Amino acid sequence: MAAVTLLSATGITRDFGGLRAVDQVDFELPEGQIRALIGPNGAGKTTFVNLLCGRLAPSAGRIVFAGEDVTRLPAHARIARGMAYTFQITSIFAALSLYDNVALAAQRRLAAGEGLGAAVAAALGRVGLAGRADQTAGDLSYGHQRLLEIAMGLAQRPRLLILDEPTQGLSDAEIEDFIALIRSVARDATILLIEHNMDVVMTLAERITVMDFGAVLAEGTPGEIKADRAVRIAYLGG
């Protein structure tokens, strides 16, 4: 049986004045897949993801999520439909506790009558921060702030979880835990991962999309991407 497409983008373009940051990108993400989005700095990856999640409006093109045209919907409306994302720069509420950070996210998607405390505890537990619920978020190390942000995404019970550079600031041991976490999350959600750590990408991704100069350069399995000469020249060091 063919996989159901959860997210698709057709001809997505974004111009900033005279600069074309994303150039007519076509993209399809099947439900249940772990997809990595890679490319050199300035390739347009984060801009493209911001278009997908509604933080930016496209100059041209169409985005469909779960069968609905969401091209003109704002970010909060896409969150309500099952998208969640973390940013390249952490966006936690530094003055609030870990509990309150996750509770604010969980309330967006909490089922009627469901306990908020249980939902928060479950999300913190999944990222290994269960014992720090009362700690002030701004006191966390940068790596743990990244994990808190992932917990905030998980608390929304997304159909699609978009992670922008999630392993930045994590130790080697924390990266191993992150890989196990994503494999666990992928049983319930589709994952789109922007990541520079190629060991993480090659370990986790079922398929990889490579961007360069705002366009898709290549797409395929990890093995196909490793063997692609154009990708090696543009990104993997020849």
C-alpha cells in the first residue's frame, strides 16, 4: 500500500526583495517517515521550513497538510491542525519553569478533561527532564534548553514534528539519547529534521532532501545521497 502524503509543497518560492531564498521547491513528505533536510549554510533550509509551518508566507506556490490547503493559514492555525516545530535558536520562556513552558504548549492540543499535569510530566519524561519540572528554564544548559523545546513540541501531540538543528549543543551521550527519542516519537508522528550532524542524519533518516541555492539539489535514501556526486561537491566535502 502506498504511503499517505501528510505534507506537500508545490512550486514554493520566497523572495526577499531581489533575493530568491527558496526557488520553486516541490516537496512531498509521507506520513510516518523520518525525513532529513540538509544543505550548506545559506541553502534556504530554515526559510523553507518557516514557509511550511506558517512563520513566513510564500511569494508563490501551494502547501497542503493532511489534505487541506494551508498556504495562507498562520502558524497558530497550522499548530492546531497538528504541526509542531522547534527553532534553530531556542524559543523557550527563560523566566518560567520547565513545567510552565511545557504546560503552555500542551494546552494548545489537550483533549477535553485530560489532566495537564500528566501531559506535562509525560513530555518532560520523554526527553529526560522529568526531575527538573520546577527548575527555571533559563538556568538550563543550552543543550537541555534544546531538549525542553522538543518536550514543548511533543506536548502538542503533533502529526508532524519539525526540528531545526536539534542536536546543536548536545553532548555525544545526549545525542545518543536524542536518536533513541526520535525513533520513539516516530512511532506516533512524522519527523522533518534539519540537521548538520551527518552521523545523526545517516542514522535516523529514511530519506534525505538536499537543498542548495534555495532549490532541491537531490533527494534519496542515505546511501543514494552519499553516492551522489553533486551532493558531495556541494555539501559533503567532495
